[in-house]
Amino acid sequence: MEKYCPIISERIDTRLIKTNASFVLILLTLSIVTPMNWLIFVVGIDFAIRVFFGVKNSPVCKIIISSLEVFNVKQHLVNAGPKKLAAKFGLAFSFLIIGLEYFGFHGSAVIFTLIFILLTSLEVFYGFCLVCKIYPYMNKIGIK
């Protein structure tokens, strides 16, 4: 049960979120340890689709949803408000990293990618979402 009053009535499956975070973690890690730094574009595009068109329209999420259904994984629904805000932060991080790379600040891009990896790892391995923890406070000041 959430510790705050839900702001929106929409619910989302935490298994979907955790699986998607695993995918993001893999792509972010590969973007640093291989010459495939273009993978951050894939992450950014997926976040953009989720933020602007909804989770169900993301090709990555569609594949994950189908896989979870095939393997008959039981859903665990939570309020979607904090997770939507987390997706917006993911989109912002992706754009920031892409912008830093574009303007030649590779070292800074790597640092922000490592921070992104850390935050994503917390979700994947411990189920801890930093943005979800600060969501009630951000909502009070009008950031949704």
C-alpha cells in the first residue's frame, strides 16, 4: 500500500516496470563499456514514447507485457503517478546525456550515464525508486 494519497487512478504493474528497468540497465551499461554509445538514443526514444504516448505504446513495453503474459507472471499493481514521474526523469537524463555527447562533453556524459545506471540498478535489484520516494513532495509543489 502506498504511503501517500494516489493523485491519479491509473495503476501499473511493477513487474513490467522492473523488467523494463532491466532492459534500460543493460542498454546503459552497453553504451559505456562498448563503442555503441548510440544505445542511449534507444533508451531516450523508449522513454519519450512512454512519457508522451503511454506505456502501452512503447514497443519495448509491448514485448515485455506479452512475455509476462506468456509466462503467466502475476501482476502487482501500484499507483502509476510516481512511475510516470520516474519515466520523465529517465527521459530528461537520456536527453541530457545525448546533449552532452553531441556537444563533446563525453566525460560528463559518462558521469551522468553512471548516475543513471546507479538509479536504475536500485530499481532492478532492490525495488527502490528514488523518484517515487520524492514524488509526494514534488507533487505538493506542483511537479507531476
